[in-house]
Amino acid sequence: MRDTKLAGRDPALEARARALYDERLPYHNFDHILDTLASAEVILERCAAEHIRIDATVVYYALLFHDAGYQEDHLALGHASKEAYSAALAADVLEEFGVASNQVRKTVAAILATERDGSFVSAEQKAVRAADLSGMAAEWPVFLRHSLNLKREYELLHDCELSWAAWQQNSEQVLSFYLTQEIRLTSYFHNERRESAFHTAVRDNLRRLLAEPEQPGAA
């Protein structure tokens, strides 16, 4: 299958997915899902241009649900990670909508590929992980807005207040980890020098974030 667009989007399925997100969360709400779907469109176009076979429907399903239930206590619900809980929710809803078991299985695997230490082997898994991380390489104003929203969300979920210096340190640790990885999908994400356009953009955003002497106002 060589879809180049997220064709055949399902409004009923998207409404069902939206209900699993908490709009009170500053970052992991349904707007994040819409952002990742937009990123996936670009990724799929690049896959087509570079003759990479990929099932766009699996990418669509996985991105719709990859952070579903983020606001819940996944451990209390018997799941090892938030991604595992999201994958379980996805499987239930997709089965309810009559999606073939093979596609459900691939969707679950693609969602699990968004775990920090997740395995991403298939083109679909790589595309979903890439779309989820695409905000790290966004234009600086978008990246900064996302970072501030993530900080607010962390403080909300952990009932604490982080200093700007602590947030910068946390961000450096997180982004530095992802900078050590390559998503071997399209040339945007990897090259022979291990310094792709994606890596360059993330590194530049991190540099600018660490250079901010105090927390900027909301973008």
C-alpha cells in the first residue's frame, strides 16, 4: 500500500478518539493529535517521493490514539506505560469500529513505538514516532510554545512548580536522548553524517531554549 495522504479520514472515529483526551491538559490534548496528523501528511509525501512503502491508514489510526487517556493513572489501570494504556484504548475502539485485526495489531505496535525506549522497525512505526516528535524540530515560536505548555502540564500533573532552570535541565536531558537516535525512514530524519535536517533543527531549538535566562511569556 502506498498512500501518500491520510485519505478517508473518519469523522465518527475522530470524535470517538477526541473524547479520550482531556482538553484541560496544556499539551497532550486533541490539538496535539491534529498537529501530528499534519506532520504525518508531510512524512507520507516524503515517503512517496523516496519510494518507501507505508500503510497510511495504520499511521492515521495510531496517531489518533497515541496519547489517548494521557490524563489517567495508567499504573493504577494495570498498564506499564501511558503508551501501553493508549494502545489498549485504541484496540478497543478500533475493534468496535470493525477494523481488521491485522490493522489493529499494527496500530498497537505503532503506538508502542512512541515510548521513550520503544522499538520502531516498520515504516509505520517509524512514521508515527517521527510525527510525534516533529514538534521538537518546529519553527522556534512553535517549539517554545510547546515547551511552555509541556512545563505547565508537568506542573499540573505532578502538583508542583518547576523553576525555569530545572525545566531547562529536564529539556536538555530529554532532547539530548532523542538526538542520539536516528529514525531511518526518509532522508529528512537520517543521513550518512548522522546529522539530518531533523537533528539540526532540534539542536538549534535546544540551544535557543538553554540560552533563555528566564521563562519567556506565553507565546
